[in-house]
Amino acid sequence: MSNSSIGMHEQDRSERDKFETELKAILKASDESGILLRVIGSLAFQMHCSEFGYLQAAMGRAYTDIDFAAYSRQAKQISELMAGMGYVENREVYIGSEGERAIFDKTGTSLHVDVFYEKLDFCHTIYWKDRLEVDSPTIPLTELLLEKMQIVQINEKDIIDTIMLLLEHPLGDVDNETINIRLAAQLCANDWGLWRTTTMNLEKVKQLAHHYTQLSPEQKAKVESQVDVILARLNAEPKPLAWRLRARVGDRVKWYKDVDEV
């Protein structure tokens, strides 16, 4: 893992409440304005893991900002909404990203909001098209998993969020409170690079889960079992010729974007 200290520090209940309360206020305002915002990042995992969400604080995983997925057609409305709630937009980010990302900071506070339009584009690209309507108030569980698994230099905070997700939710071929591994397998079958990074990181999750004293032996076994099922499904999915040709090249050619390139 790289920069494992990012998002990793003790955070008291009042500080966590500040983020959670602000998130609820933004979601309420967006719903009332007819704006489709879906939560991603640490708070999304917290919202979707009612049973195992306590692990974030127990393992020292802190909130650092509030992240959303949205459609670009509502970018203007989102900017107006955030301004009305006391946020100032960094227009250079929006212009520099060609409308793919917006950053807002709340005056007089440490609150920071990141909005990703149409896709999350870091080491690999995870698209939102027709998917933000599938779940609420977060992106679907499959995209939550891939949001973490697409990070080549994965951080400890991402490992913790993934462990929570795997403990909390079953695997299946649908989206309803289920990690849709059929969709994950299809996406990885269309992109060797995404498959390579995802399978690499799933192995890391399985290995590192055994080092957390906050997890019981049964929980560690559950994480390992969940990972093994996902890996088997990703590997069994039929792959097109282009995927198989790229697989022959393997790691000899770089298969991902560096985050600082984005």
C-alpha cells in the first residue's frame, strides 16, 4: 500500500458527526431541488454498512471530505445548490477537468465537497451512466467495491472500507443490497487493466484482513471467503480476444494511469 496514513487518524465522535450531519443536509437539499446526488467514498460505506460501520472508527479510518457522483447535465444546479449552502467552488478544477469534477469548500469550516460527473477517473475509469438511479443515497455496491479496487497504490483506508462492505453484504447477480459480481465480472472482462488491478487488490484485502485485531476469526474467514468467490467469478467470465491478447503482454506494459496524471 502507498501513503497508508491518508485518511487514517483518530477522529472523535463530534468530528464524525460534523461530516455526517452536513452530508444529510446536502442530500436533503438536493432531493428537495430534484438534483440526483449519490454518495461515494468513506461516508457511502458508512451509510451502507449499518452493522459493520463501527469498524471505521475502531480501525482509525477518518472522514476527510464528502464525495458525490452526479450527472453533468445537473452541474449548474449543483453549483447553485452548493453556493446556497455556503460553499465556494474552485472553478479552476471544473474548467481544468473539462466539466468532469467540481470541488467546493465551505467558508469558515474545514468541510470540503468533491463532485465527480459521469465517472470516477483515476487509475481506471468507473462510469455512472444509468447507474445512479439504481441505489440511494449512495452509488450501487458494485461501483463502491470497484471505486476502491481500481486504485493501484491502494491505501489502508480503502482496505478497511472494502472489508466492511464484504462483511455486510452478500454477493450475487443483482443490485438490491447485494454486490453484483456479475456486473463486476463483465466490466473486468472488457478491460484487462481493470481486471489486473481489481484482482491484485482483492488478494491484498484477503491477506491484510488477517492482521486486524479488531476482526474476529469468523469475520476474517468471511472476508477471505467473499474475496475467493469474487475472484473465481472474475476469472471465470468469458474474455474477448482483445482481453486475451492484452493478457499475453501482462505487466510488461503499464496498464493503469497514475493518479497524478488525472
